Amino acid sequence: MSIFEELIKLDETGNIRFTRWIEWRHRSIGLIHCSTCVALDKCWFLDMKKPKHPQHNNCHCYMVQIPTPNCDNTKAECPLDKFTGYIFADKYSWNGKRKLYETLGFTIEDATYLKKEYEHQAQAEYCKGNYQLGKLDSRGQRINIDIKFMRNNRQIVFTSGWMVRAKGLITNNTPL
């Protein structure tokens, strides 16, 4: 396999996509550390979709190329409470999210299914590099991933919010 075969692949529609992945590394030099850089330490990104580098004038962070992530070495976690304690909770009904899900035929009884489906799709899309960078701060890098459902003979797409964690873990911030 050539270097190009490892870096460039065709997606399921025949379009070219670049597949070089990096692990962000924070190098500890001195006594003062940037909290944003510390939050990015050991996080994985598609090289074309990574946070700005360097983050600041005295940034000592560097990138290490890693193999393309897959379902064996990544994980997406979406707490069940994102659905039972938020989307379908009475105290948050004012935000319209519950009504949206219910209009599509989902109820609180579907919470476990929704959790698993969000995790499954988010993990697969993250590994393909199908995410958009969101806000970056001392808590870490947020990414947006589209979650798709077929309901009433049409495709519904929810843009969900995730946080990139170390070593291929992403955690759900908001389902919608």
C-alpha cells in the first residue's frame, strides 16, 4: 500500500476524501499551561479538520500522525439522561425539542433506542471525518455531527453536539 492509498480514499459516493488523522499533543514546558491546549491533549482529528495550530504565541503543542480511527478504537458516549432527563423531560418542554421528537413519533419509551442510535451513527461519522468543528475553549473542542432517521418516508437530519476527548472518545453534549 502506498502513502497515497493511506491518505486519500474514495467515499461511498465516489468522491475523494483525505484520511490523514492526527493526535494533538500538549508538551509541558515551564510552569504555566494553556487550559485549551491541555484540553486538546491526546484528542484525535482529521488533519484537515483540526483546531488552529499553534493556539497561541508560546504554544508547544505538536501533532502526531495516527492510523485512521475505526469502530474498534473509538467510542461515542451519549448518556441516556440526554433523552429521559432533557429531551422528554417536562421541565424542558418549553424549548420545543420534545414536541419535535414527538411529532416524528418518538416518545420517552424510545430513549434507549435513540441513545444507541446516536452513539452508533456519531461513532461511524466521526471515524469518516464527517464532523464540523464547533466552539473550542478550556473544556475542549466541540464538534457537530449529523444524525439521520427515516420517519414517515422521509429523511430527518438532527445536528448533534459532541465533545472530542482523548484517544478516540467523543461524548454527547446535546442531541439537537
